[in-house]
Amino acid sequence: MAGYKEPAFQDRVAAAAKARESALARLKAKPPIDPAVVAERIEKEREREAAVAQRAAERVAERNAAREAEKARKLAAIVPQLTEAEKKAARDAKYAARKARKSSN
């Protein structure tokens, strides 16, 4: 039994050229794509992308609304309702503390 014979360079070049010609012949034999079908596919893809983007935006809006509602609920439960005089006193104390920090530096 004869051993394996390595194909020569010319044989490999010829095989590659034959494969290239075969692929080109298959490509040319394909029927052309109808422009109406291509336009329909593009339109469907755009519609699908718009629907996905809309759903994502709705989810984000729902999440943000829920987060804001939760924050407002917690804030209302934690912070007692202050009178205007109490708010002014707290604000004045905050400003005085800031002024004291600045003058000490």
C-alpha cells in the first residue's frame, strides 16, 4: 500500500481556483432578492426595534415611578411635618454651623 502523497503547490492552487469558481457559480445561480421583500424585512425590523425600545422605556419609567413613590413614602414616614418656625430655626442653625466651620479654617 502506497503512503500519503502531499499535494504539490500547483495542485493546491488549482483546487483553490476550482473551489472559487464553484462558489461563484453557486452565487450567480441564486435568484435575485425582490426589493419589495427587502423593504418589508427592513420595515419589520424597524417596527420590532421600536417596540423593544418602547417596552424598555416603559419598564424604566415604571421602575423610576415606583422608586420615587417608595422614597416619598419613606420620607413622609421618617420626617415629621415641621412648622415654618421650626424649619427657619433648623435653617439658621445649619447656616451658623457652616459659618463657624469657615471661620475656624
